[in-house]
Amino acid sequence: MPELSVAIVTADNEQRAILQVMVDGTSVAQVVYSGTTYPAVANDPLVHRIQGMRPNVILVDIPTETAIPALRAIELFQQEVPNCALFAIGSLVHPQVIVGAMRAGAREYIERPTTTTDLLEAFVRLTASQRKQEPQVNRGIAFAVINAKGGSGATTVAVNLALALQAEHGGVALVDMAPLGHAALHLNLKPIFGLRDAISNLHRMDSSLLESFMTRHSGGLSVLAGSNQPQVTEVSSAEYARLFDLLANHYRYVVVDVSTRFDAAARLVCSLTKTVLLVAHADVASLWSAGRVQQHLSDAGIREQLVLVLNRFRKIPGFSEAEAETASGLKLFWKIPNQYFAVSSAIDRGVPLMQQSHTEIARSFHGLAIRLTENDIEVKRSAWSLFKTV
């Protein structure tokens, strides 16, 4: 069922029809009103009509020829429908129009002509920000792990972080979104079903069916395996949004291995997570790539939750952590020690590092899990309860 209700206001009947199809195509929103006139005064019947419908979002289309009526409409809706999010759709050619729309009260400014993906990403940003403001006691927390460049170690980090969270808290799912999935190999699993099977069955998905697509590791971790063939068919961003909503309602923590995937679906999933771990090495090429990936995600509205993780870290004379932060544009969140041979051996044998708990690198992943969950309300409550019973 669509989560958001949307009103469309435009002066162009063709644009009205196009936007209606696109909004409904996101699968997370539905149109409850669409019209081809702009209100000019507060007591305009259109304002009263939209007030009565109480939409979550009002899309105001700004014509290329004249922006003034649309900007006035945004200002009126901001005053008269204050609990509704205002999204402006217009050309990016005129900066003064963009500034005018944002000053009038628009929360988002979406390029015209727009796409279903553009709308979906804006809707997801809205719902994600709303959820951050509400208690999330019964909803899981997601973390994404993405490479600065190929071979940085995102899968190793994702697998061992998921195992560390499972050992500490339980109820953890690992989702392999890589173009060619390797997480199952790291865990020595032979999955029968995986991510694509789950997405193909979204129309009938419930908790029991979701569980049936997961592969269970001996440590209790639930794994939604990635593709074992290079992907040839496209999966819409809307389908990923629906799947991750189900995962967040079923698992306490969800770790997503994004690896080197940078498409619209990857950006959308990153926007749904609490923290995005950008994994890089302490070398020029890797940190340069981290800066480019950071900019790519930031341009899509994913900036606040981005942090830098340095993998295979070792102290290098003349290199400072501040330089890594400057090059990547991110705060350094965690350092994973350089134990290349231990890591490669663990992958070859299918025995993850977290199952070798006596090692320094395993302790590092355990510390990363603690750092990521230190502000989790449920974790704090459990610790407090434990303390009180001693």
C-alpha cells in the first residue's frame, strides 16, 4: 500500500497527466488530487479543497515561461497547509527561481522534466527524515557498506559487521546488493534463494515468505544472498524500497553490502540507512575515489549519514588521519587493522574473521558494531535492565 498521499498543482494539463503516472509509478505514493490552476489568495477554493484532503506532499509544477503564479502558490500552501511537504518541479536553468521556490517553502526542488526515480528518491528522503523524528522501538536499523573503489573490502566489512551485530544483539540480516554477490562465499553458504527471488515475489511477501528466502548461517545470521550471475535485468528502485521496508520491520539490524554499485537503487537504499560506511584504503587512489563517491552520494541527498572507514590500516610515516578526512570529505569513523593474509585466508576457507574471535581484526569489527549501536535506544534499555538485575 502506498505510504504517501500527493496533490499535484500545475498549469499544464499534459504535465498533470505525466506527473500523476510518475507518482503512482513509485509505488510508495498515490495521487489524491491533481489540478491545472494555481491558487492566488488564501481563501481560494483550491486551498480549502487540499486542506480537506490533508495530503502528505504537494507537488507544485513551475512553468518555464513564468514562475510567479507557482511561487505564489507555494507560499500560500506553506502558510495554509503547514503540515504538508512542498516539492517544487522546475527547470534548473534559472537559479533565481530555485532560490525563490525554496524561500517560499519548498522542501525539495526537482528537475523538470522529471523521472519516476527522481520522485521516488525525494519521497524516500521525506519518509526517512520523518521516521528519524519518531520513536523507532519496533523498527530495525539499517547500515550500508560501500566501496570507494573495487577491492576496498566492503564485503569483508559487511559480513563481519553483520556477524558481530548478530553475536551482540541477534536478529540481524545481511543483504548482498553487489552486482555479483560474494557474501555467501565469505560465509561458506550455498543459498537456494536470494535477493532477486525476494524482489520477484514482493506482491505476495509476508514475514514467513521473507524468512524462506533467507539462508541461515551457523551463527544465527540471516543472509539474503546476491546474484551469482552478472545481472541482466533491471530492478526498479520502488521494488528495493518496498523490500527494505519489509526487512526493517522484521529484523533488528540490517547490513547491506552495496560494494561497488552506484546506480539509483543503491542510492535509494543508502538513503534508507542510518549510517553509510564508505570503505577506503589509506592511499591516494582510494581516497581520491572516496571523495568522488562521497560527492556522488551527497548530490543525491545522502550526506548526513556518510562516514569513512579505513580498511587495511597501518601507520604510514608522513600520513595523518586528517589528510584522509580532507581527501575524502568525510570524518574518519573507524580503522580496521591491516591483516591481509588473515583476511584472504578467511575468505578462501569460508570461515569469517568474526569466528576467529581472538584476533585483533575480529576485535576491531566487534568494536565497530558497538560504536554503530551505542545510541540505539533498545541497546541502552537492555544494558540498563541488565545492570539493575545484578
